[in-house]
Amino acid sequence: MKITREIKTAILVIASILLFIWGYSFLKGKDLFTNYKTYYVEYDNVEGLAASAPVTLNGLEIGKVTSITINQNTGKLTVELQLKTDFPISKSSIASIYEPGIIGGRQIAIYPNFNDKTLAVDGQTLNGDVKLGLMSTVGKQLEPIQKKLEKVMLNVDDLLSG
């Protein structure tokens, strides 16, 4: 059987369209052949968390943040997590925003609850928590010292002007 020029062209066009679709999804960070689980977490404040931030479980990166949207009814921020793990995550697991170091953005760590045997299903909302970073902790500790220093400076100013 002889393959005509039109059939060769059709095969080439179909192959290039499939390659384009695979390349586009690869550049967006999604693998077509991997099953992902999607979970949602609601926060009052995401404190610098960005889309494509890593999601970790005991220090191992298991997924990423795909989107952050504002809930129109409650005003809270809904974060969509895309995980590619078979590790059983329970309904009462906590997804906590934390700062991994001085330099770098925020990440989400999932702390599983091993006592809860009911597993979270795809599309379920997990509990959220925000942990203070190093700079926030230092800032909160320096705030009372700054207020005391301002009072001392006012007293010194009054003493010198008197």
C-alpha cells in the first residue's frame, strides 16, 4: 500500500499538534502522564506566598501551589495545592505557610495527622495555619525595645532642652 502525500501531511500535522500540547503543558509545569491530587486551603493572609511555591511534607517536595484566589463570600484567600504523591493525607492534616530561610519566598508544609484514619479526597479543603518567619519574629521582639528607646529619647530631649 502506497501512502499518499496528503496522508503524510495529515500525520505530520497531527503529530505536531500533539507535540505542541505536550510542550505547552510541560512549560506550565504539568505532566500529562502523572495523576495529581488537588486540595484547597483557606487563609486570612498568605503573607507573600506566590503561585508555583513548593509544597513539602516532612521536608520532601511533593507538589506546588497552582493558584491563589479570593473567596467573594468570606473574603478569605483560597490556595489551590497540586500534589503528586500517594502518601495518605488525612482530613485533619494542617497545611502551614512558613518561611524556609532568610532569603526566599514562602512555602507550604503539610503536617499529617496520623491519628485520623479518614483520608482526604481529591478536591477537599484542608486546615490552614501561618507560622511566623525569622524576620517577623525578630521584628515582634524588637518592637517593645523600640518603644522604650523612643521614650528614652524624648526624656533626653526634654532634659537637654531644660
